[in-house]
Amino acid sequence: MNLNTLLLLVLFAAFGALSLVAIAEHGYVGIFIHLFQNTAGWQALADLGIACLLIMVWMVGDARRSGRNAWPYLLLTAAAGSFGPLLYLLVGQFSGAKARHALA
């Protein structure tokens, strides 16, 4: 396992744990409700939305170049934010490792 894969696994696990605690304490809608209370929240939500859209555009291009299906990751990004790109990168790391071993 290389450093990139390890970093992605740690990031995915840490963000997953944080998300589980937040959902357990506030519910899925509760995570976002405070963002609608003032313009600072709207700005943060718009920023996250723009970032997710840019990442989704990148995922589509990368998936086409590498012969992968981006749809599951796009849907996950739309529903759960950073989990989509993190999982896309993780799966790419593991499938890349398989391909490297198959060529050896």
C-alpha cells in the first residue's frame, strides 16, 4: 500500500466518523439547516456546491480517460459531498494496483 492510498483511507475513515457523529447528533437535514439562516451560510453552501460541481466535471473527464464509470461517484457526490470523490480516488488506487500486479 502506497502513501497516497494510506492517506485516502485515513481521510475517508476520519471524514466518515465525523459525518456519522454529526448525523447521529443532528440528522442529515440538521447538518445543513444552519447554512440557511444567514448569508454567510448561503455563501459557504454555494462554495461547497461549486467545489462539488468542479470535482464532478473532473471525475467525468478522468473516468472517460481511464475507462471507468463515473455515474455512481457523481450520484454519491450529489448526495453525500466529499464521499463521492474520495471513494472514486480510493477505488482508482486499488484498481490501479491490481492492474500493475497483473502486468508484472
